[in-house]
Amino acid sequence: MTWVVCTVFATFMQAWRNAFQSQLGQTVKVTGVTLARFIWAGPIAAIYLGLLYAFEPVAMPIFNTQYWLYIIGAAVTQIVATSLMVRLFKMNNYAIGAGLAKSEAIVAAVLGMLFFGTTLSFFGWLGVFIGGLAVFLMSAVKGVKGLSLATVAMGLACGSAFALTSLWVREASLQLNLSFPYSAAWVLVMVISLQTLGLVSYLWLNDKGTLRALMQRPKLTLLTSVSSCLGSIGWFSAMSIQNVPYVKTLGQIEIFFTLLISSYWLKQKVQIKDAFGLVLIALAALLVIWG
């Protein structure tokens, strides 16, 4: 049950990270908010890896070519996914944006079946259908007649990018042939390091103003990084010992943390239609796990 504990912890931290990103996105550009997720996470991840080796030293991993391809792919798709999610927050409120991004679980199940050897039963496919229906309902800004196709498309693109990130993270962990949780920790450090280096270099060359904007909001930037890194430790650990569709569908419980944070901290009103869509996503998750 270790993967279940890791997943629940990850969902709780990710819900807070999304909330902090939503707040930061009100005054900082998308690329800056994306960087906030990683900028302080690297040192935290390195400390975590160091503590693991201090507690119980194991063999150092051998990094093969496939490992690096998965790492680079995961780093790039996670940046893309985070940027799309921030744009979702700007198009709608926090709860809706986070809900649409959670189409990741459904996409992970489908991609896992098509390319990674995961099979879906009747109940699994029923979960996929209900999850798609939930995304459809949540994207209707003024009811079904006012359906925002742009929001649907961005939500599915965001979920797909997150799903690819998760699938490649698991494959990278498997390449190392290390025990839990060392393989996940190594993947986490490498992915975050590449992401931070790439985004800082890009902004330094093209948009120093965004870097200054982050430095002017140190508390919110730090909270985003810390919650992101802790969440990633949970996600990467769970995915190193369990198939991604199972982890991500269980991870749909994040929607309940999302509703609580949206209502009581961000003071954003969640409509009955939106809450119903989030509940449908949770039902889809249960069906996929059951199936």
C-alpha cells in the first residue's frame, strides 16, 4: 500500500501547488509561474536524495541512453503541461482549471493501454467515458450551448502532456534497476535540474523582467516550489512501484482538496455544475481502478 500513501500525499501537495500557481499567475507571466514550480525544487530534491544515501547507501545508478531520452521527454512535457495549466487558470477559475488538467488520468489510461502494455476492462472504458463527459461539462462556461471548445482543447492538451510526463518518468525509473525509493529520487533530481536550467536560461536571454517579478514575490515563489517538489516526491515514488494509470486515477482525489482550497482559501465560488463535473471525474477514477 506504499504507492497509495505516496499518491494521497502527492495529491494534497499538488492541490496547494496549483493554488499557489493560480495566485502567482495573476501578476507573473506564464513562463515565470512555470519556473516557480522548479526554481527552488532542485535543491530540495538533491537534499532528499542525499538523505536517502546517508540513511542507507546503495549502488550508484548507470544512466543509459534510454534513461536520458525518457528524462528529457519528461522534463519538456512537464514544462508544456504546466504552462498550459497556468493558461487554464487564466481562462477560468482555479477549480475548473485544475479539474480540466485532471483529464491526465484518463489520457494516461488510454496511452498506457496503447503503448505501455496496460489493459482496460469494461469498467475501465466506462471510466474513460465518464471522465470525458466530466471534462465536457466543466468546459461549458454558459451551459452546454455555450461550450468553450478552446477550454476543452487546452484541458485535454494539458492532461495529455502530464500523462506523457508520468509515463516517461516511470520508464526512466525502471531503467535504473534500483530499489524504491532511490530510482524515483534520481529521476526527480535529473528532471527538475533540466527544467530549471532550461527555463532560467530562456528567461535570462529573453525576459529578465519575469525573473525579477519572481524575485519580488519570494514567499509565493518559495511556496510553489516547495509544494511542487514534495508533491513530485510523492508522484515519482508511487509511479516507480505502480503502473501510471492506477496512480493517476487514484490521484483524482485531488479534486476534493481542490474544492476545499478554492472555496475556503481562494474564496472562489464553485457552481453545482462544476462540482458535479469534478465528482464525475472521481467516479471515473474509481471505475478505472476497479476495472
